[in-house]
Amino acid sequence: GDISNLDNSGTPVAFICDGDTRGVKASLIIDHNLGSDELTWPDPTSQVVLAGSKFTISRSEVIKQRRLRESFEENSPLRVLFVAGGADFNEAAIAIARVLVLAAIPLDIHFITDESQGALITKMEFGEGTRVSWSSPSTGMLPLAAQSDIVISAAGTSAWDFVTIGIPAAYFAVVGNQVASLARIEGAGIGVNLGSLEEIVNDPSAALNRLT
């Protein structure tokens, strides 16, 4: 969640959350996650709640990439982008790399990850014709995503950016609070459910089957 616009008393005017207000009192609560409009919220007489995907917050850069995406043409080989948010402390990049090693078609794969994982990934033996590269997390992620054929991402807030731009994507749950979002993404038919990170680590071939 994100607390913003504090008033003079220290009370937040707006609170952006993900289904749990954690006891925060605010004049305005915003939860733009799928299914949030079906949750039980605090007394609406004391707080205004904007819940559901119709209140999705999209940055101007996301809208810009959506317009550019309209002229997108499929790459050959297919371009895959991996991203796990601002930091990948759970080595999800390594787990997804092991899944893509099993792919039987040439791919152009770019991982957004840290230096240690990037170095390990570039030493893996991918299929013939597959190109692999990596870069550190930065604000330049969206243009890379918009020019990719598919994005593989943790089921966090970045998922909204990819859906808004219109990029086919596969998602996985890194932490427990992403499990519900992942199920809703799959239920709405707007992304592939790769399961939890633990499941991917334990059975990369099953994750590849879901992806293909």
C-alpha cells in the first residue's frame, strides 16, 4: 500500500491498498485490483472506497506505450521479457530461466534482474537459436515490455501496466498476497497462471506446459 497526501493532522487523505487497509484511516481508499469490489470494506459512511478495476491507476507512460503498441509486429524469434518488480530477492529470474531452458523453440529472452542472477543466467545452456540478455531494474522497463511478444512477471502491481498496454503475459506468485491476484487474473482470462514460485522451482516442466 501507498500512503499519500497527508493532511495537517497526519491523517492520509488517500490510501492505495491491495485488499487490506491494515487499520489505516483515510478519507479515500483506492484498491484497483481485480475482485476488490467484491470485498467487505470499512463503513462507507466514514470512508469513501473506490474498489475494482474501473478505478485502475495508469501512469502517462503506460498510456503512451499502449498507443505505441498498436503498431506492434511479432518478432522472430519471439521476444520474451522477464520482470519481477523492483528487486528479485527470491531468485525468480533463475527459476524462470530454468523453465525457458526447456523450451524447444528459438527465443530472444531479456531478463530484468540483478547482476549476480544475470551472470548465472547467461551461462545456462538454452535451446539452439535462443539469445539471452539481461539488465538491471530501471525506469526503462515499459518500452522493453511494449516491444516484447510475451512478458513473464510476478503478479504484483506491474500486471496492471502490462494489461493496460495490451501485452500477452504469464504471471506467478512470489509472495502469499499475490495468490489471490493471480487467481483473479486467470479467472478473467487476461493472463496465464504459472503458479507460485515454489511450484515453478519444484517442477519447471509443468510451468513450461502452462506457458505453452
